[in-house]
Amino acid sequence: MNIVLLGAPGAGKGTQAAKLVEEYELPHISTGDMLRAAVKEGTPLGKKAKSFMDAGDLVPDDVIIGLVTERLQSKDTEKGFILDGFPRTSAQAVALDAELSKLERPLDAALLIDVDSEVIVGRLTSRRMCKDCGYIGTAADATCPKCGGEMYQRDDDNEATVRNRLDVYEKSTAPLIDYYRGCDLLVAIDGDRDPDVVYADVKKSLGL
């Protein structure tokens, strides 16, 4: 099962991907995680991407496409994969189709987790991350419930940046929904519900 996950930042794509990974052992390819790792390690790619990420802007296509293409050639993706955070534009979708065609592994579905933008603003601005273990919690978590570490707000989770990210998403990424609908691959799910209810709907819609 080769899946692209679609939806605005904070729609819950990562949560649903984690459930699919656990049950079906598909590799979860999150460009956000890959980029944050590159930034943390201070790689040339990471340094190039950091300025765009901090402002809430899209990282340039050439950086992302190179990263993803390399990852899709790994052996663990042969039985399927979940792409999260890529493609984000129609141009990236066309590039991805070309790469998957070369690998003879076309997409099975583009899964859209759909959530109202104001709900997302509330979700993301209250999100906190543990400095030690990376646990994702909320502003209610004074310390990490997992390891006791310090919780902090990521630079890209303040309200101004969140709204900019959503604006960028609407302008650049929303056309992808039409692209995949035109390819007859789009599966749209209401993401503003309990994650387990959303997941049950995801599995049913994907025929799993």
C-alpha cells in the first residue's frame, strides 16, 4: 500500500500515520522529521532548510525531492510506504509520479485528513514538545509525562507562524487535492473527531 497523506499542518496526519505504521508495518516517511533531523545535525541540507522552516515557508522543491527520492530507494519501502508532508505542490506531485513510475511503484491512494483551520490554530499553538525525548504534549504539561524533561514551544508553533503556514498551505498545497481527485486517488476523511474514530474511517476508506 503506497499512500500520500494530505492535510494542513496540525490536521493529525502524523497520528494516523503512526497507527498505520503500527498495524501494517509500513515505513512512515515524514519530510518534517527528516528535515528537523538534518537541521539538528547541521548538515548542508539542514542549514539551507532552517531559514525557510523558521519562517513557516515551504522548503524549495529541489531540496525536498532529492531527500524523498533517496529515501524511496531504501529496501524497507518495497512493501509500501506512507509519505507525510510530501508532495506539497502540484509540481512536487508530478515529480513524485515520475520517480514512482521509474521504480514501478505507483500510488494507491492520496489520503486527506480534513480539519477546519481555526481548530488547527488552537491545536498547534497549545502544542509543546519535550527537549529530551521529543514527546508531543500540550501547554497543560508543565514537564514531560514520559521522561520528566522540559517542555517547550517549537518556533513554528507560535500563532503568527501557524497562520502563515496555513496560508501557505491553502495557496500552494490545496491544489493537490484537485490533482489527486483528478487522478481518482483522493480519499477524504473528517479529521475533527477522536483519533480512533478517524482511524477506523481511514481503514474502511482504504479497504484495509
